[in-house]
Amino acid sequence: MTAADGTVPTSMRREGDYLVIDWSDGTIARLSWKMLRDACPCAGCREERDKPADPFRILKPQELVPLAPVAMPKVGRYAYKIVWSDGHDAGIFTLEHLRELSRRTTGELS
């Protein structure tokens, strides 16, 4: 599994509210679970992000419980899927997407 820039994750681990990724170039990224959920690449989440916020929307009971990852299986040799405590699991986080999110948190410029 390789990101577009040739780097690979050498380890990935959960540390509290963060996914910590050690990249082969020595970069260590701490991605918050909230950031990952907000950056979910699935069509439903992208569509939801494009809508204007509805200040009168009534929250569903599952939206009142803090979200947490329950699993993060590999998808082929190029991505990971995060399964969330609310059952959402449609987002496929490619290595390229994880690398871009890592750059944002470490201040790297591409």
C-alpha cells in the first residue's frame, strides 16, 4: 500500500481521540476521529457537507452519543474503511486521502 507520493504507513494505532499514523518518510500524523468523520469521502457525507446548515434540524438519538470508531479494516491494498459506532461505514479512506489529511495536521505543503 503506497500513497501517491510513494510513502507508506509503517504503523497505525488508536491513541484516545486520535488515529496516529507513522509514515515511511518519518512523518507522524495525529488525526482526530472527529476530523476523519468530518472528512468522510462517501457520497452521502459529501452531499451532506454541500448542503447549507439547517439550524432547525432535529437531532436523531444516535447523533447525541459521541461518535467513536469500532473497526478499521483494510480495503484491498489501497485503503481503509472506518466503521463508526453509529453504524456508518460507507467511507473508503484511501492512502492518498489519509496522506492529505496528515499533511494538513502536520503543516506540510504538497
